[in-house]
Amino acid sequence: MNRTTAQDKWRAVAAATGPADRAAAEAGVRLAYRTAGLTEPRRVLWADSPLAAVALLDGLADRGRSVREEVRTRPWAEERRRLHDALGPAGWAAHWQTTGRCSGTSTGPWPTGYGPR
């Protein structure tokens, strides 16, 4: 995939606003929990917007603990390290540039350092 195609693909994914494939998303959430060695959530809650999600969370009696480190941060870091080790510094730089991160700046709507892998 050439650089423009890869960047366009991931920008479109990041900016998508259409209806979610809820079954696929919930299966992905459960897979992420299992992969992290955690018990799957009993249910997955959906909200119509980020603001509605805040209201939903504020209304929950028991939100549980954050699993961000196990489900998102650690797996991303491990995969980045694995790929960097496999590609070497020059290969990693080329891969990173192709998938959206160029010259130390973010080229997508994601925060710096969280572009597509």
C-alpha cells in the first residue's frame, strides 16, 4: 500500500461517523479483555455521543476500575516494540512514516504518538 493510500485509509477510519457495527465492536472489546487476561465485561454500554457517555458514566453506581493500561496501553507498547525490533530503526521509521506519522507531527485526528500502527 503506498503512503497516500495508507494515510487516507486510516484518516477515514479515524474520522468515520457512520453507525457502529455493534456486534463486531463488542466482540473486539471482549477479545481485548481476554487477551489482557481479564474477565470479559458482563455488558457493553453504548452512548449516542461523548457527552451522553459522560452522563451515562456519572449515573453508574459501580463503574469498576480502569483497565486502560492492560487493554490499550500495554498491548500497544508491546506491539510497537515487537515491530521496531523486527524492522530495525530504519524500517520502523519507514513504516511509521507510511502509516501516518511524519516529521514528528501527527497527521491524523489522534493525539501525537497515537497514530495508526
